[in-house]
Amino acid sequence: AIQAVIFDLDGVLVHTDRFHYEAWQRMANEEGISFDVSINDRLRGVSRMESLDIILEKSERSYTQSEKEDLADRKNEYYRELLLQLTPADAAEGALAFIARCKEQDVKTAIGSSSRNTPMILERIGLAHVFDAIADGNQIVRSKPDPEVFLLAAQQLGVDPAYCLVVEDAEAGLIAAERAGMLKAAIGAAFDSSVADYRLRNLAEMAEIVFG
Ligand code: BG6
Ligand code: MG
């Protein structure tokens, strides 16, 4: 039986993916770098600096490490400005009810996110205090598709990875979960991924998988 559910944050519990897109777009425009939705999909689950490297593939010139850090910082400022719009109403539909049911039935819950903005986002959407563990971009060195963040979440929970179910909207995240030896449910942008064990149209469908 499933003993723990590990949620990806961006694109699963809250639709910050549109804010990431808008913030990268603004920075890329200022730099004269072309950027579009097809590139944006490759940024899901990937760390801030790795995302920047993907965006800079389209650039005419090369950037020094310190220039890259400035660009990433600038994008993050734009992004955090956008995050101020978030309220508890932006938590994905069905998330809170499902988490409450997990609590009742002794199924542990955790966050496994590449984002260093995880604490701020959880605070804004009112989910800062509902999880048994939070593993995020501030605590890891290798981002998805490396399994590090999910293994850290399982370790914090004290649950064997084989009994953990990960919910992801990113191909990189599904691969990370696979490498961690966990079960995987795909939602949103990752719906059609062949790596997934389950496919969800919404979070309410988690109940059937976890509680049967
Ligand atoms: C992931 C997002 O959750 O976090 C990525 O899917 C993002 O798009 C990554 O690049 C890092 O986010 P942050 O908030 O640390 O810049
Ligand atoms: Mg995601």
C-alpha cells in the first residue's frame, strides 16, 4: 500500500508555471533572446540556472558566470513580484481535501520541489503548515531528473521509497521519481508521459489511487 504522497509544487499544487514563463519572457525580451512556449515546457522541474542555460541556447553571444547569475537574479525578482498575486484561492482544486484525507488515513504527505521559492509559495497559498515534510531547491545540489529531492523527502518522512507516490507535471520529475524507485502519477503537461504509472485529470483522482 502507498504510505506517502510526495507532491511536486509548481504546476501541480499551484499554477506558478505561467509566472515562470512570464518572468523568463520579460528577461529574455530585455536581452533580445528569443523565447517561446515550446522552450518553456523544457524548463519544468529544472533548476533556475539550468533553465537559464536552456534559454541561452538561443542567444547569439556567450555569457560569463557572473552575467548569468545577474540574469537569473533578475528573472527571480520578476518572478517573486508575480508571486505576490497568489492567495489561498490559487491552491489547486481538491488539494487541501486530499491532503486532509491523507492525514485521517495515516498516509504521509511531502513536497518535493526544485524551487528555492517553495517556502514563499506555500506561505502565500496557505499550505505552509500542512505537510509532514518539505524538500526543496534550497536543500539539494542536483535538480530533477536526479532523484535527490524525492529521496530527501522520503528520508524526512521515514518512508521507504518503494511505498511513495510522486505527483508530477514534468517529464524530468517523473524520471526523477522513477530513479528514486517510487510510484509516479502524471498530471497537466506530463499527462501523456510514458514514464507515468497513473494519469490524473485533476487532484481529486488521487483518492482512488491511494485509498482504492
Ligand atoms: C521548478 C519549476 O519547480 O522550480 C521550474 O518547475 C523552475 O520551472 C524550478 O525553474 C526552480 O524554481 P526557482 O523558484 O528556484 O527559480
Ligand atoms: Mg512542476
